Amino acid sequence: MNFCKLLYYIFMPIFFIDKDAEDREITIEKGDLFHHFNNVLRVHKGEEIRLFSKKFVYKVFVKEKLPDKILLQVMENFAPDFPLPEIFLVQSIIERNSLEEVLRLNIPIFVRNFILFGAKRSNFIITEKNLSRFQKIALSVAEQSEVCFFPEIKVSKNLEEALNVSEENFVIALHPQGKENFKDLIPKFKEFKNTSIVIGPEGGFAEGELQTLERIGIPIASIKTGIFRSDLAGFVASLLVRQLI
């Protein structure tokens, strides 16, 4: 076995599949994943591969390699455990490149849900093409960081629509002039299974949006170490939650 092949087995990558196994078998037919296995990785019969779906993580081996499909035999599978609380990042819509950076930063720390909303100061409109690109980037990051989940991305028209969350969800908003200290609220996160972190656009929330947050009873907090760009603020807050709980 050459050195490159040895590295492949030590650092075996993982790939998303949009279906689950039937009778302990998975069939990869023509498409992007088939092309990657067949022409990029050049998998061979007996080779082991890791996969994940929306429900399970699979360890499989190549049972048969045919011209138009690859048959995989499941060796083992399990439902992955994810750290709690589950974080919903309620991110105001900012520039496209910055939103892509939001995905790249947050998915590796197990942020699985993104709600993008049109803020008063948002200067970018998300199209179906943009949303499709965001989903492809999110899935690529999930594979590369081996978090084993399919990131969910939704778009809301405004802040109030984005805040339509369940009662099991602790919601907190970040604002440079927030009266609460974000770190002081960390113990509150432990009381809930889910948490939503609301991030405003560059320039912060508009006055009407701050009034909406206050009316609903959502604490408005700041991170005392400094003021962060919108694309970084959610990552910093989510990382604090992950590190301190």
C-alpha cells in the first residue's frame, strides 16, 4: 500500500447520502457521489467507506462496482449523538460571501440549524439560486468537518417571523449595547434542550427590531470582550455555549 493510500485509510473521509440502507445495502447510482467514488477516489471492491444520512452514520464496504452503480454492504450503523443544547442560529441576512462564512464557521461546532431573516438594515435578497448554493456549501462543510448531520437552512421575511420558535427554546439576542452580559446567561442555556441566538446585521438591529425583542421578552446581551462583525458574532456566541456548557 503506497503512502497516499495509507493516509486515506487512516483519515477515512465521510460522505452524505440522501437515503438509508435497505436490507443492509446501499446503492450509489450515477450522480455526483457516484462520480466522486468512481473517478476521484477510484474505490475498489472490498474498500471501506463512511457515510452519513439524516438519521444514521454508516460504515460500509464496496460489495460490487458496476459501470453505472456501486453496491455497498453495511458493516455497522448508529444514530449519532450531538452536543446539547441544539443551537439555532437566527442570522440576519448580510452579504452573500459573509453568509457563506457564517456556515463555514458554525457547522464545525455543531450548529445544525440556520434561520436567515430579512432585517431592516439587510442589503441583500436571497434567491433560490443563493439558497441552493448555501445548502451545497453547508453540506460540503459538514462532510469535511465530519459532524455527521445535514444542516438545515431556512429563510424568514423578518425578525418576528424568524422568532416563531417552540417554548422549549431559550432565545437570546446579541447587540453591542445589550444590557445583559452574555456570559452571565450561560447557566440559563442548561435549562433548555434548544437555544436560539439572534444576530443583527452590520450596524445592529433597527429601533423597531429592538422593541420587538423587548416586547417578546427576549434578553438582549453583549459579549464584553468586544464588538464583532455580524458574520463572526454568532460563531463567537455559539463557541462560548459549546465551551462553557
